[in-house]
Amino acid sequence: MHGLAKAARAAGRLWPFAVVVLATLAGVVGAAAIYRSDRQISVGTVRISVEPGHRGALDIYVPLVDWGARFPGVRLPARLRIEARTVDSRAVARVASGRFDVVRLRREARDQVAAYLRRLVVICLLAGLATGALVSLAVRGAAGMRLRTLLAVGGGTALLAAAAVALLMPPRGSLANPEYYANGSQIPVALRVAEGATNSAQALEQDLDDQLVGLARLLSIPNERFGSPSLPRLTLASDLHNNVIALPALRRAAAGGPLFFAGDLTDSGLPLEEQLTRSIVQEGNPFVFVSGNHDSDTLSRALARDGAIVLTQRGRLLPGGGHGPVVVNVAGLRVAGYSDPFERRRSQGYRALREPVPTQAQKAAFRQWLVRLLGRIDVAMVHEPALAETAIDSLVAAPPDAPLVLLTGHTHEQDVRDLTRLTILNGGTIGGGGAANAKENQPYGLAVMTYDKRPFRPLAVDLVRINPRDGAANAERRLLGRSSR
């Protein structure tokens, strides 16, 4: 009890210090949030500002096309935001066509950001000193504290906070793995334009230059925004669960390219559900499918009759019910797929027999199937990631000789694992979990992978998330294959 009383007395004496420190920090944060500056560069006017209270990032945003690219690198919990306010159309056209020195443009932007940050540090320091002084005057004499002592505490806090802004606000390190954001319809457009800004696989690693060229193309050729990327790409989706409302978003993302669907197109695989969802075959060119535990043998046969490439461990399912080759060619890729061992059966009334937890025997069977195909395939697709666990462990211990991509679904969570010559990719749930899983409150999720054909090499993955309520979307880019280099 005596110790508690002593601690309470100490706290009673120190509270003015705490009030002055908090007020000084509030002044610094408030100044950072309020101060913004319009700066002139070759392509127009940009507004530079800081948004405290966010994950640290450099944010490049163009309101005219509602597209932004966000890079990690800011070590404070704040976003350093560069927003295009006015645009010189002739200068932008030169950037988009390659007739403008992008390095010069980046240097201009860097110099303007540096000038803004120098002023920001001074403004934060002054705001912190002023706020600290005012609060010191207000609480002077409390708990026997002298004004001089409180002013010293406020001044020291302001100096430390300003130093943190100076040291931790400027972006550091490689500006890689950007996150893109826009409204739902613009995200796939923006991704394709960003890819179209490059002419080679190596250029994908020059991220900031690519964003400047990509933004210029969006601005200068608004009627041709889909572009023609030089690198091939595929779209991965899964777990629609009958949510046909999500199909327009999927259509825009696939844009007539190959669409890989890793299972759970329906909830039970019933013929009625098949009629509702069969139009999805038209969303991909081609549409490649493996069944999930919520699909059925009836659904798979219907999709095969409609022209889909339906893959099973026995081979491609043919319209008549037989099986073709195990390995098929899709957009220059050698692809194989494994149907889900828990898919529903017409002969069993489409009911789920038990909770779909793969047994060790089922995992071993998948591993044996996959190992036999190593060297003959570039992409393997299976609905349930847990079914592939044993195979993944084997490939981590003894990496394949050539790059291999494993496409999965089921978990409703987006995931990218970039291992040695092995990439494991899950696009989340394109149906937001479906009506039966509405409590998950998941966004529409899918993934877009860019790759080299000859020889096959996965280059980058964009994880796309779309809010079904307001259409807001973002896409996080992950560069692949770095562990293999």
C-alpha cells in the first residue's frame, strides 16, 4: 500500500510533464497534417502533403484518372502524398511516348519533395514549440512545476519530433512492390497500362519510372487505356459461391485473357447453380477450371460442354465424359490441374459428406501426381492449399529445376509465397465469400500474374481487392523470382 501511495504521489507531480509532451506532439502532428505545398514540375503542378496516422508510404495519385500507386519506404506512420493538380498535356504525351527524360522528371519530383520536407521540418518544429509553450503557460505552477522546466520539456520534445520527421519521413530503400488503388472499374485498366509502360521483364523492377510512364499513358491516351502490354498475363480467381454480381468485376480484370478458376464456382454444384454461373466460361479466353469442395461432377461436365478447359488429375475432362491429356497448353503455359477430392456427386445427392480436411493419404497422392509432372509443367492448379502441403514441403527441401507456379483457392484469403523456383498464389474470393459466408465481410479478391514465356518465369503478381459496397479497389504488386536469382 505504501508503494502504491508513493507511485500515486509521483504521478501527481509528473502529470504536467505528460500534458506538455502530448500537447507538443499534437502540435507537430497537426502541422504535418495541415501543411501542403503546390510545386511546379515539367509535366504540371503537383501538391505535396502528409497524411499522419497511416501505414508509412509514398503515395502518387492523379485525381483526373482516379489512379494511384503507393510504395513502402516511409518509416513514420504517415503517407507522403504527391497529387497531380494540373497537367501539361504536351509534356505528358512526351513522357508517354518515351521522348522525355523520365530520370529528369524523377529528379525534379525528388527535389521538390526535398524542398517540401525541409519546410515541413521547420513548420513542425515551430508548431511544436508554440503548442508546448502555450500549454506550459497554462499548467505552470501545477504540482510545483516551474515554467522554465516545462518550457524545456516542450522544447526538447519539439526538437526530437522535428528530428524524427527529418530522418524518418523521406522515403528510403528500393521503391518496389507498389500498391495500386482506384475505383473498381479502373483498377484492371491501370494495371495493364502500368505493364504496357515496359518493354521487357527487367523493366518491371524499375517501379517508380514505370509508374511515371504509366500515369502519363493513362492521361495522354484516354481512349486507349487498355494498351497492349508486351508481357503475357493470366488472371486467377476462385470461390465465387454463386455470387454472379461479382462477374462484371471479373470480366474487367480478365479482359479477354486466360482466366484460371481454382474451384468453388457454386455452393453445392446443383444443376440450378450451374445454369446461373455457366456464363463465366465466356469471361476467359480460355476459361481454365478445377473443381472445389462446393462444386460437383455435374458442374464440371457442363463447363466442359460449354468450352471450358476442365482439368483433373486424370487429364482434361472432355465434353463426352472421357479424359484427354494431363498437361494442356494455355497461353504459352504448360498447365495441369487436380480436382478436389471432396467435390459433390450427383449420385450422392450433391451433399457434402464431411468437413473437407485432406487426409495424409490424399496429400501423398497429390504429391506423387505433382512430382511425376515436374519438368513437364509450368503451372499446377488445385483448390485446397492443405492438399498440397506435403508436396510443397518436398519442393522446399528439393527445389524444382525450373520455375513452377501453384494456383490455389478455398481459404478466401489472398496469399503469395515466393520460394526458390516455386510460387504459391491464392487470389482470395472473387465472390466476397458468397451469400453463405457473408459474415466474413470479404472484398472481391483476385490475382493477376505477369510472366515470361520462353523460358517460363513468373515476374510479378497483382493482388486485387474490390469493395463490393462502393467499388473502391486497390492492387498490391509483388515482384517474383527474387529468391531464385
